[in-house]
Amino acid sequence: MSKVENILDGWKSYLIPMQRAKLDEAKRRAKICSECPDAKHGSHTAVLPDYSVKEIQGHYCGVCKCPLSTAVRSKNYECPKNKW
């Protein structure tokens, strides 16, 4: 998948309720991201309230600049630091 396709997949998973297995994987990734020094707080909280994965609400990746709420939900997206 291209980067654009991964981003769109993440947005789709953010907007449409996820299956339990996908949500569990998103939460696993979010825990890793929440502890990463490259996770930056931005203005995404107003636009992307994340009620199911709160650890990363309003954060984005300082490396790739993607909102973490969508990045952790994209099945084919890979962490740019290879953490997941």
C-alpha cells in the first residue's frame, strides 16, 4: 500500500467502528506510541477526539507527521522507527 492508501485506511478505521481484534491492535500500538519521545501533542484533539484509544488523543508522530489516532488504526502502516 502507498502512504496515501495507509492514511485513508487509518481514517476509515477511525471513523467506522472497528472489529475487536483491530481495536486491540490499535491499542497495543497506541501504548507504544504514547511512550515514544517522537509523539508530539498537536491541535488534533479538537478535530480527532479519540474516545477508544485515549493515550494518543491529540498526538501526532514527530517523524512522519501523521495523526496517531489514524496511524495506529491502519493495518498496513508501519511505524517509521520500526517500533510496531
